[in-house]
Amino acid sequence: MEKKYRTGRMGQMEKINGWIKKIMYRERFIYLGRTAAIVLVAGLIGLYLNRAGVMKENILMVLLIGVILTGAFTAGYEYGVIGAVASVLIFNYFFTVPVHTFAIMNPDDVALMIFFLIISFISSAMTARFRRQVEIAEENERTARRMSELSERFINVTGTEQITALGLSYIKENTGYDAAVRLDERGRDDQPGTEGALLFPIGGITCNSGEIVIFTRDRGISAEQEIFIRAVAGQMGIALDRERIYEKQEKTKLQVEREHLKSSMLRSISHDFRTPLTGIIGDCDLIIQRHVTEPEEQDELVRDIREQSMWLTRTMENILSMTKIESGTGFISRREEVVEDLVYEAESHVSGLREHRKFKDSVPEEVLIADVDARLIVQVLVNLLDNAVKHTKENGVIRLNVSYQDGRVYFVVEDNGPGIEPGQEETIFGEFVSLAGRGPDQKHGMGLGLAICREVVKAHGGEICAENRPEGGARFVFWLSAQPAGQPVGMEEEYGGTDWDGREADHTDR
């Protein structure tokens, strides 16, 4: 491949040299024309001054000015020399005795012409050098301005796709060539469309990011274009390096935050598990040591043990579910389930729901079938109901309403508690976010319940949102695809629903 690249490169350079020769050939005729015109004008002015009686020494100064102008309006020392020689011949032919011949009789005229040639050669050299310095300065200024603009444009762009797109558009804009970026150098020989193209490495600060492919269409590129393309490649490499460093920093930051959250979770587990475990052990000791003899008191202790155990079980299920979700592995096992069975199963796992609260539920009369993971959907409902219990006082009102419309089953959990703090409707679905509030068992939550609800519902193709009720309290709404019994269960893509009275409702995240 390298050999092919070198051969193609040599061919392109030969074509470039041919084009340069043609351009220089045309420019040579232009500059020669300018030289002839300037010398001619200077000679005509000299003839006019000669008729007016001006001394030939002064006429020679006019011709010298013409030589200087020739150097200024042409490129190179050689045109000044040509103009000087032509001016000497004109001076000899028209202004020295004998006139209209090239013979020289006066030695002073020879000295004047030799002096003229020396001065002309020096002035032509100085003029050509000055002109070249001006051209170099202008070119450097243009290059610096272009490089500065290029650097500024790459500084303000982020994202690998945006960086590469900017580089390609900039090359197209300034060179007229189409280009492509290949960030992975593997498989160079496998990629089509690069035969005969020019390759420029994208070199960054830390590593080589890939290469730019220039499709020249067998026209070749100039030296200036090559310098510009390499500059673009360099700026692109720096920007890509910056992007990689930023991504690494973000990953490190996220990892640190995650480790911090894990530590917080472990501390929370140690703290929150201690209270129910202490209660369970205490109740068991009372029963074992027979300090409680009355059947009613024993039943109360057993119910307390059960409630504490159920809370521990739910907490452990949330932790395990979040672990599976974060691992990225498939954690859903779908089966067709009866929606009503899921609802009643969830209600039976929430302690304090009926004993300490005024709970009302409503489900459709028709049998609804949903293709879901029953365990996870029950966990979602349990978490939402448990959250409602936690944030309502005793004898508070909690409602669970299930409705069906257009291939979707809607679950709405409402309470008359303090509601959601404004601006926190989306934040509460984050991990380890535990809002103020305790249930009848005086236990805080782990801050995982609502986060698990969101991930589980999303994994089932549904949506979940939270909002405050106008009359006070919070409302949580989520939907899943479902169908009446006997119809196939399909997945929906649009989100809509109805309120309690059957009117259209827009349950969107806020």
C-alpha cells in the first residue's frame, strides 16, 4: 500500500510541476509586456525632454526611473536587467552622438551608460528583494489569519462527529476537494474509494487519531493546499484529543460519583436495616421468652415482624433490581399477565396501606392482558404505593386507578400528602433520591424505588411521570401496552390517556 501511495504521489507531483510551468510561461509573457511598455514610455518621455532642451544626463535619470518601475511591477530581478539593457540601447541610439546609431564617440557617454547599468542592476535587485519580502509578509499574514480562524473554529466545537464535519467542510471550502475522515487506521487496504487519493495523518497531542483522505480526482494539490490540509489535520487531531480527554474525565467523574453513591447506599443499608432487624429480634425475644402471653399481643408482634420483614424484602428487591439494571444485562422476562392480578398482588405487599390509610382502588371490569415481567411490574406498583404511604399521614387518602384506552393500560397512584416540591418532578426519579417523609413504621426509604420504576417502565416500552394534584398531593402516572383478553398484545409508540372521569389527559413529564 505504501508503494502505491508513493507512486501515486510522484505522478501527482509531476502533473503539478507541469501546471506550474504553464502558469510561469504565461506570466513571463505578461511581465515582458510590462517591461517593454514601461521602457517605451520612459523612452518617449526622454525624447520629449530632449526636444525641450533637457540634458542627456537628466534623460538618463528618467530611464533609470523606468528601470525601477519595471522591477516594481514585475516579478524577479531578470526583468529589471532586461529593462536596464533596453534603456541603455535606447539612450545610445537616440541621445548619444552620433544619433540613430549604436556607435559611441564620446568616452563620457560610455561612462554614463556603465554607471547607469550598475545603478539599474542594484536598484532592480533591491526592488525585487523588497517585492519578495512584501509578498512573503502578505502570505504570512494570510496564513496566520487563516490558521487563527481555523484554531478558533475548532476551539468552539465539541463532539467527534462535529469536529470531523467541521474539518471536512473547511477543506472543501478552501481547497475545493472532497475529503473523508478515517479515525480507525485498521483495514486500510480494505476500504474502497481511496485508490489514488492522498492521505494525511491526523496527529494529536497524545496519539494519532487517524487520517484524512483527499479525493483529488487526479488533479493533484498545490504546496499551499497541502500545508493548509496538514494544518486542518493538526487542529482536528488536537480537538479530538481534547474530546477524548474530556470523555475520560467525565467517565472518571461518573465513576467517582458512582463509588460515592455506593458508599452512601452501604451506609444507608447499615442504618436503615438496623431498625427493622432490631424490632424483629426484639419481638422474637418477647415471644421466645414468653413475656407476652395474651393472644392479641402475640398476634400484634407477629404482624409487626411480618411488616418489618416485608419492608426488608422490598428493599433488597430494589437493590437487586437496580444492580441488574446498572449491569446492562437483560433483566426482563415477559409473559402475558392479567393486569388485575398484578394490581391485587402489589396491594398485598404494601404494609400500612389499608390499616393506616384510607385506600381506594379502581380497575376496569374487562379482563386486560399485558405482556410484562410480572415481578417487576408488581415491584413498580409496590414502590409507588409504598411511596404514597410514606408521604401521607395516618388516615390519609391514597387512590389507585387503572384504566384502559387505545391499546394502553394506565396506572395512576394519587395521595393527599404534601406533594412534590416544585421543579423536582423529574429529579425524584434519580438514584438515591429520598425525599423527606416516613411511613407508619418510621423507616426512611433507600431512594431507589422511583428510579427502579422509571427504568422498569421504560424497559417495557412505557412512560412514567409525576405531578402535583391541583387539590393537593402527588400523582404518579405510567402506562403499558395491553389488550382485552382474547386480543393480541401490541406495543404502542404514542403517549396519551384519560383522567378519572374519562376525559382526555396529557400526562407528560414536567
